[in-house]
Amino acid sequence: MNRIIIILLLLSQISFAQTVNRIEWNFPRNEELKEKNLVTEYNQFDFSKIWTFTENNNVLGIIGEDHQRLKIKLISVKKNSNNPNEYFVTGKSYVKGTICDFSGTINLTEIKELKEMHFGVDDEYADKGIKSQGILIADYEFKENTEQKHSGIFKGKLHSKWYLNSENKIEYDKIEFISDGYLNNAFVGIWKSYSTGKEKICNWADYRIPITNRDFDIGAGEFSPSEKYYEKGWENYQKAWLYGNETAKKEELNEWWK
């Protein structure tokens, strides 16, 4: 009997670890990507709309080792007409009731295509004329307004999934959305305070949060913050989407950046 219990515990730990790994970095592995960096070849395309595609209540973030809730809204993203790899960004951040304006840039450094394209459940996208799929890697730096309280700089790496449609336009790749641990537009880096110079880990993405404590996201198919982190701004999220509290939903859907 004890042996069976031990085996079950080991299996559950393995399953949990695998789920955590998917959540941390659910992107194509290097062996699934073509080796060549095609950033120059893709200069003709505009990636700007993939970063504003997702409804803001599904953009989830943390700041600091204690995983305080961070809300981020990219309000506008425009391609630099003089530098095809640079995009100008404006937006707002929200932490513990403090809202700050920010502006900055996203600079593409790598674009790699998948060796074999994926077309979703039952190949539902197989006849859509998709020409290529892949990921992009970029550097980002967003500077908050120095005149606002508790402001600083967001800086790090961005990973995004995209595909090129039949009309030669870049689209947000949501084809594998139903897979466990799906995330996109993963911003991974730090936030540095203007006043103190102190740096904090700061990660956000669409639908799941990359690189978090193992006990933070306890959801299997969907994001679900542990009760341990409720006091860090996550209780209302659970009330809204796990328990269906209408008041909490209204707060989650509030357009706080307006």
C-alpha cells in the first residue's frame, strides 16, 4: 500500500513539473525552428497588431518576488518608418492602485520560422492559406513618466508567436489556444525604480504568466493563482473567473487605463 502511495505521489509531482515547464515557456523549442534568423527578410511586414490583439483582462503579469499583480495595457504600437525592426509603444501600468503612463520601444532581434506548421485541432487551419509560422524575439524598454509616483523602467525580452496569412499579413497565432499552458506575447524582464534604483522581476503575457514561482499558478488548462497570493492582488481575479462573482467580473473588465 505504501509503495502505491509513493508511486502516485511521484507521478503527480512529475505531472505538476511538466505543467509548470509548459507554463514557464510554452513556445516552440529550438529543434522545431529553422536555424536562419529571418529578421531582415521580414522587414516588409508589420507585426504591430499582434501586441494589442488580446483583450486586456487576459493580459496577466507579476512584479517582484512576491508576485504582486501587475496590469499592463499597450495602448498604441506603431512601426518606425525609418527602422523596420523598431516599434514605438505607448501604454499604462497598474500596480496596487497606482497607474503610470509609459512610452518606449520594441526592437526585433530574431525571427524564426517553424520547420513544420501546425494547423490546430482537426487541422482546422489547413485550408486557410497560411504561408509561414514562427516566433519573434525582441528587446523592449518602456519608460514610465518620471513625474508620476512609484515610476520606473520596464526592460527585457519579448517572445511572440505569429503566422503569415494568405494575404501576406502578419497575424497573432492563436491556433493552439486550447492547449494547456497556452500563452503568447511573453514579456520577461525587470522593472527598475527611478527613485531607488532597485530592480524587481517583472513578467507578463497573454493568458498565462511566464517564469513564476512553482506554487503560484495552480491551474491545469487555464491560469489560476494560488490562494497564497490572493493578498497580492489576485483574489478578485479568482472571484471573477473561478467563482463567477458578477461584481468581481465587472472590476476585472473595467477599462482602468481610460
